[in-house]
Amino acid sequence: MANTPLIRINGITLYFDGGQTRALNGVDLTIQEGEFVAIVGPSGSGKSSILNVIGTLDTPTAGEIYFRDQAYSTIRDASLFRRENFGFIFQGFHLIPTLSALDNVIVPTIGCEGSSHKARAEALLNSLGLQDRLDHFPGKLAGGERQRVAIARSLINQPRVILADEPTGSLDSANAQQVLDLLAQVVREQGLTLIMVTHDASVSARADRIVHMRDGRVEHPLGAFA
């Protein structure tokens, strides 16, 4: 792994409601390129908030985040930066019910230059075993299939980092294992960095490093490599 962290978080706080709600409270964390980092902790500990500030979905109240030494505070177009660098996977899938599996994967490319988005979307779905489901709407797909569509969607813009918030939380154990195997394979083959929030000990056990959170703070920021 590179000596310079891919992501460096320095003293991040995230407050809501005029400071009444403190989601993050002085977080320091570094993540190396190519790592699979699992973020664990009780509900309300700030796990999802960490993903949101890394992915520029929330703006920290104080502190700074660096991506390859670029400070987030210097980013002029957060949506473009997010689209170029991050793919998101959520527990609830967040698929558009009126679009086919193929069109759901293509959605993040809207406004992007190039004409090969459909072909790439088809290739991603095929690689995830959904070659017979391209025209199916989410309501006609099983839970594991919907999550695989969500994985394909997260990869369509060729991001460097996948941010996954409880991606197997809505699946039964068999589908969860299958989805996790597929995700781990894709991340490994493409050399991506994976940051995953999870309550599942069997999922976090597969990570390179486990980061423990409580009360908006990182308890063990250095963790231990498996």
C-alpha cells in the first residue's frame, strides 16, 4: 500500500440542529488505497456519518478531510468530485422502481461525456450474474439481485472508492454471503478501496482493518491488520 493515505480525516466534527445533535465529535482516521475497512459500532455511534462526510454528502462542521492530499475545503464542485471518485451502496438498495435494472445502473452517468455507458452497464450486470435480468424492474428482482444491481450502479463511473452502508443488512444469510463475495471479488480485481459500515461480525471479519466507533468518535483509529 502507498505510504500517503488515500483518505485522511483530521479532527472532523459534524453537528446538526445548531449543535444539539453531535454526529461526529473530533474524528481522526486514515485510509490507505486498496484497503477494505469495516466501520463498526452501536447505532448512533456515527458510522454512517463518516461515510457521508467522506463521500461529500454532508459537510463537516469543523476539521478537514484530504483525498490524495487535496483538501475537501478546496473542492469547487462537490457533485463532480463525488461522481468521479466514489460509488455508493446502501442497505435499502435505493433503486428507482420505474426503471429497469440496466437503466438503474446507467443513472449515475447522466450528464457524463461518452457513449459507452450502456455497454459498460451491461458488462457490469453480466459480470454479476444478471445477464438475464437487464430488462427487469426492481419489483421483479429478488433481494440479492437488487443489491447486485446496486453494486453495478456503484461501479459504473469507475470510482476509486466504494462506500457501503450495511449493504447486506436487508438480505438473508445466503444472499448476504453471495453479495459480499461478489463485492469483495470486484474490489480486489479492480484495486478499489472499500469502506463498509456493518453490524455483522462475519462481514467485518473479512476486512483488512476494523474501525470501532462510539459516541461520534473512533475508539481504535489504527486498528489491526488481519
